[in-house]
Amino acid sequence: MHIPDGFLDLKTCVTTYLLSGAALSYGINKLKNNFSEKNIPILGILGAFIFAAQMINIPIGFGTSGHLMGGVLAMLVLGPWSASLIITSILVIQSVFFMDGGILALGANVLNMALIQVWAGYFIYNFLTKINFSDKLRIVITGLSATVISAVFTALELSFSNIVNLNFILAAMVGWHTIIGLMEGIITMLVLSYLKKTVSTQFELAYQKEGVKDA
Amino acid sequence: MLKVNKYIYLIIAFIAFLAFLNPILSSSLPDGLEKVAETKNFINKAQDSFSIFEDYSLPINNELLSRGAAGLLGAIILYLLLLKIGKILSKN
């Protein structure tokens, strides 16, 4: 869902850069007081994994594909601010090195994927922990709904830029990203099940605590 | 630091597998946003932006190798960048 340059107008680019910049600087300050040294290798490996996974587009039918965004996965492993930092780093490298997502649109891409998807996932997951059902289902629902919310924000930015009317694209964006989001939820659940079996004795995954803490 | 877990080697091998084989594993179909931009007729507004490489390809004279190497390079850059950021954060 990387927005290329040309889709957003200047006011939307500037606004999203400012919003993302403000949110990230708040988050980094918060992380400075809470970040544990033992998280460093996980931060690096998770970033490399999500970058690699984002390169793999999976066909979802009807001549369309989707790939993992990874914000919910990172949030459930390391907590939301670390996740925002990981996804932002990925988006910067993709844009600056590989022309995946525009430079002017980077603020919007960070907002949609590193902030909205992560934080929507954080609130939805923690809300769902109050309801008693399987953790796997909870993770799939979180991945799905956070991806759809991120797609809605993308549609809002496109319409805010007057490139296309919101009514004209909202249903299509939500429709495609419901299928892509289901894939996001399932991949997130599978990766977390694997990590729970293999590394969780040495490293406590953020979602194994009573709800995910915010830093 | 984490005690080295034997699974970490498997995870690293899997990341290298995905990154290097991305030209074979990845579908070239449009993603959700591109599909909407195509069907709603604004895909032609997309512009190339500045970037160091053209898409996911390094200047190597073999397409699979060029895209595979780009995937590996990106994954390594991210690993090193996040390690550095993590070290700066944990110093404070």
C-alpha cells in the first residue's frame, strides 16, 4: 500500500510529514526511557524479516496481490513504539534506496503503515484481550482490522489531495484490504505461533504479557 | 544480549531465502492500492521519485541476480540500521 509520488498534493504531504514527525519524536523520547538492551538483536532481525516479507507479493485473486505490512506483528513482538520505529526504518530504506513509496509521500506512508496500522492494532488487540477467546483468532482479527483502518486513512489522504473522490474509492480500498488484511492476520498469527514455540523461553514477546504495554 | 538460540540461524536463513528469492517468489500483480488506482483511473498520476536504485534492482547484468541482491542488501541495511538505533536508544 505504498503511495508513490504524484498521488498526494503538497498540503497533504506536508501535513502527514508533520504529523508523523511529531508522533515519532514523542515515541522515540518514550522509548529512550524504556528500551532494554536485550531487545536490540530482535529489533534488527524483525526489521530484516518484515522488509524481506514485504517484497513478497501474494496473489489474492481477481488479478490483485498483497503483502505483509508487518506493523501488527512488530507491535505484538516488541510493543507499539518499537514497531513504529521498525516500520518507519523500512519505509525510509524502501523509498530512498528502491523507489518503493515516494519521497514526498513518505510522511503519509509512515502515518498509514508505521503509526495507524501499529496503533490501531495495539488498541484493538488490547480491547480483544478483555474478551475470552483464542489468542490466534484475536491476532487474525487484529491484523485484519488494523490493515483495513490503514487503508481507510490512505483513501482519506487521496481524497484530501483532491485526486479522487472519497465515495468513489472507499469501498474498493476497504474491499481489497479486507482480503489483504485477512492474509496479514493469518501470516502474523503463524509467525507469532512459531516465535512462541522457539524463542519465547529466552525472550518474552510483548503480547504474552497481560495486554501489550505502550513502550 | 540474548543467548544465541539455535532457531535464530533458521530464522536468518529464512529471511535470506525470502530476500534473495523475491524475484521468483513475488507476484507481479498490482497490489490493493495499485488496483484501485487502475480501476479508478488515477494510476497515471504516479511519478518516479528520487531513489538510489531503480526499484528493487542493483546494477547487475542479470535480472534475477540483480533483484535478489537488492533484497539481500535491503535486509542487511535494515538489520544494521536498527541495531545502531537500538544501541543509541538503550544508552539513554
